[in-house]
Amino acid sequence: MNERRAMKRIPINRAARLSFDEISGVHPCMVRDMNALGACISTPYYIFASEFVLSFDGHSGIFICRVVWRKETLCGVSFLLRRRSPKVANDCSNHTNVVRLDQRIACCRGRLTLT
């Protein structure tokens, strides 16, 4: 098998906790190996979420994770810098936060409107 990781992972086999937006509480897992960019996580259950928080030592240090691959109860994750990844700069699907330069902004009853 060809190794496709940017950095070699170091085996640590350390207990950790996962927390999900949709599910309350923390859930046990085992971090099999990791590096500065990601980790391999083993759980007693299948992880359905695509993003979650990984923590060691009672939430003193957390890693925001995005699942890259899944195989039964193992998954490979990459670490993110923020909770939600930003939209692509040229994504025009949602125009609510776009202000055209040829329009003026007016404030009425505490709400901003375009004129």
C-alpha cells in the first residue's frame, strides 16, 4: 500500500473523548496514531458525523476534526483550525452577506437594508 500522508504518524494508543454537535455528552475513543495534521481514531461504534471535537485530559486541549476516511469502527481525521470551514470565496449560493458596491446600505429599526 502506498503511503499518501504528508507527514508520518506516530503511534500513541491513548484514550480520548469525542463530542458531537448533535449528541450531548462525551464519547470514549482510542487515538491509535497521530501527527500535526491528523489522527487515526478507534471507537466502539461507527462515527456518522463528518466533524467533531477530539479532546485529551478533560478538554484542556481540543482538536477540531473532519473525517477523511471510515472503515467500520476506525476513522482517519484531519485537524481543522476552526469549527466550520469557510465557504469558498467564489461561492454565490447565498447572497445574504454580499453587498454590491453600487448599492447603499440604510438602517431602519435596527436592521440593515439595501437601497
